[in-house]
Amino acid sequence: MRRSPREFRVQTDPPAPVTHRHPRRDPLRPRRTLTAVLCAAALVVAGLFGLAALPGSAAADSSDYSQTVVPVGTDQAKVSFTPTTPAAYVDIHYLINSANQQNFRMTNSGGTWTQTVGGLTTGAVLTYWFTYEKNGPQYDTPHFTYTQGSGGTVTGGTTTGGTTGGGGGGPVPATIPLTVTNNSGRSGSVYLYDLGTLLSTGQQGWADANGTFHAWPAGANPPAPAPDASIPGPAAGQSATIRIPKFSGRVYFSYGQKLVFKLATGGLVQPAVQNPSDPNHNILFNWSEYTLNDSGLWINSTQVDMFSAPYAVGVTSTTGASQTTGHLKAGGYNAVLNALRGQAGGWGGLIQTAPDGSVLRALAPGHGIEAGALPTTVLDDYINRVWQKYSSATLTVTPFGDQPNTKYFGRVSGNTMNFTDSSGAVVTSFQKPDADSVFGCYKLLDAPNDLVRGPISRTLCAGYNRSTLLTNPNQPDSGTANFYQDAVTNYYAKAIHAQMADGNAYAFAFDDVGNHESLVHDGSPQQASLILDPFN
């Protein structure tokens, strides 16, 4: 999501979608950029947060597998999946009582893959489904449900252990409805935009209100105006429904004015409001990122670039189960801004206002450094203390929650932190980062989509931003109690998380380390929602 400084952003790859965070291999699930549940090979080659039309998963045939769920004690259940054809991997995705989706690589034993699920009180409903490899391609099963304490009754087909088929199991349709509800309390027009990459062809363009795709025409130098892709949004207190296609992209919304998009020879020019000359600088707007493909819908509420017009997102499954994230607490919008204003060290400089004095947004701190609003040295003291500590101590990184024996060990030597594996071989090294590298999780903390450096870097990035590297030499930190407790920390992320109704946010690039991100997913989506919330 973090990009290098420039007057505009040219979309040569898909606009940073939710594609980067799914499915996760887990830095307590992996990080931010992949569509659907991708295999390890795809993780190596896919682009971070903006993948170029990677294929999704095909619908599974029920003859391909059998699956069971059996209780293990009073609060656990063991899920088993046995493919007819041996699989290179099987991933399980599940929700307990329709909340807090988890994704894990299952454990193989003699051709049967298993995962034990905890936290199941009597009557708790486990909704789950699988992604599995078969002779190269990967497939997604329908959704199933299991009720703890149900006695393990057979419900037909190959489902046992108190499970019932769910999620429809059919292919995800070419478009699904997105209902936009305007609870902002603001008068005036709202404009919507659905921009992205059509996953079936790799073409970049926009979708109209019916979900029909339109490719961008050729660009120019200097950039030429893009076709007007705006869709009239709902008035205050009203709702409007559009259809979204199988995109990896963004849904923008703006208040009072249409956004300005241009086409350069390299692609779409997107807003970069940290630059005061950007034509969208004085427009109040925001966006959600989403990926809709054959494996379902991922949609998020993001603050990685800025904290602006408040909103939440949701998805309703064909089973009727609903998930929502992104709502602020009552008074949370003003509380975030006031926290930044009251924080010494330049954090109030992140807030940008319109010519009439009204607040437009608070820039993310990396963009704040780029714009000159936040000192480049804002994290130096903490970074120096981390460097000093691990000159004589070892930092242990366990990047995959489902692989507790995969560990890397970091020690500082001079200006370099070297990481070794369990054999003592150096696997990657990092130069001492600066604040911009930490806030953006790039440059000196670059995180390629591989299986070694990227997962280590993502974990370091989260530890620096949450200031947990000094309090816990075993990363990532499993709980939130120690997050943002140091006097030198990411106060932008701290303020946002403190005011989220569910505590989850995408306040920096790898805020999904440990599952603290504002993201919902459903493999069989019936409808998505975007709720424009009050400015209070």
C-alpha cells in the first residue's frame, strides 16, 4: 500500500486491493496481499497488495473428498478432511458464531488432514470450508456448519459430525450487489466509483452501477482526463445498491465533489493527497479495497494511507450469516483527531483541512513524513533502543502461527540485523531502518511475497509500529496488552485502534499480523455493504 513519493500515483498494477492478505499463512496468519487462498508457489510470485489477475479456485466436486467434525472435550472439535486424490495442501477457513474468520494450513497424517478448533462453548456454531490442491489446481468446497454439543449426527452426503452444508456451494456469480447506506448525516451529493482490474482478463477499468466493466482508454503524457466513472450515491439517510464484478480494486466515495482521475501512459492516476498539488487534495473522500473472485469476497476498511470519512464494510453469506467491521465507537472520529492534536512530536501535523477549515483527513505517518508534516526522526529513539538490545540478545521470530517450529533468530552486528534459521545459516539481513521504512513497511523493511524474508519483515514491521520489540523478544506478540505502550510509537495507529468498535483496523501495512485488521471474507457472498458513518 505504501508507494514512493510522486505527484500522482499511476496504477500500473491493480489498485491495492484486499488481495494481499488472503488467505494467510500466518504471521499469525500471513499478511496483506493475496487473493483467495493461494498456494505457496503463488505466494512467491504474486505482487504485494495488488496482484495481477491471479486465478481463483474452482468449485469442488463432492466426490473429491470426505470431511468430518467430532467433539474433543467440551470446548474443542477436530475437523478432518480426506481428499480422494492426495493433496499437496489443504487449508481450512472457519468462523465461530459468524465472527472472526481464521485460516490455517491443516496437518497431514496418512492422507487425512486435521485441525483442532478451540473456544467452542456448547451451542457454538462453527462455519467452515476448505481449499485443497488436486493435481495442480486448487478447489474450494461449499460451506458447512457444525454445532458444538450436537452429538455428531450425520446430515447427508459426505458430511458428518453434526455438520450441514452451507454457503450454497455453487460458483460465485459474476457480480454481487453492494448496498451503500448513507448514515453520515451530511447533506449534499455523494459519488461512488468502482475501479480495479477485471480478474478474468487482467484489464484495468471501472464498473458502472450494473457491474458492467469498461476498460480504460489509452493514456497520455501529460496525463489526460479519464472517463467519468462516477455513480450517484445515496442521499443522507438513504441507501443505494450497485453491483460489483470480479475485481481486484477499490470502491471510492466522495462528498460534495467528484474525484479527479487521469490516465497516464502507464495507467490510471490515483489520488495522492499527501501532495498539496494533487487535484483531489481539497475533496473529502475515502475508499474500501476488495477482491471478488471464484473463492468469494474479501473487503476491508482501510486507514493505511489516511484516516478520513468514516465507514464500515460488511458481507452477508448465502447462509444468511453476516459480518461487519470498520465502525468507530460513538465519538470515535473526533477522538482520533483529538488524540493526534494532543500528542507532542508533530502528530497533529498529520491532519489536513480544507480552505474553510473543515477537516479532510489525517495522513498516515509515512505520508506525513513525505509531506513534511512529521519529523523523519520521529522513531529514531525507539529504533536505536531496539538495535542496542539485540546487539547482545536474540530476537526470535515465529512468522507462521500454524508452523510453531519454523523460527528465525535475529542478532545485530553493526548496522545489520542478521537472521539465521535453526541450523545457524543466515537466511536474510536487514539494515537499520528509519521511520519511513517502519511506517510504510518497505524500503529497509521490504517484504517480498516469499516464505522467508517477507514473513520476517512483516513481523518486524508490526513489532516496530506497535512498539513490542523491546518488551517481548519472541515475535509476533500474541496479545494486545503491550501494543503502543512505549513513549515512542505509532500514535496514529494507536489512536485509530483505540476508537474502533471491534478494535480492528488497517492502520499500517501489516496490521493483519496477529489478526488485528478490519477485513471480512465470505466464500459464498450473497451481498456486500458499505456504510457511510457519522462524523462525530
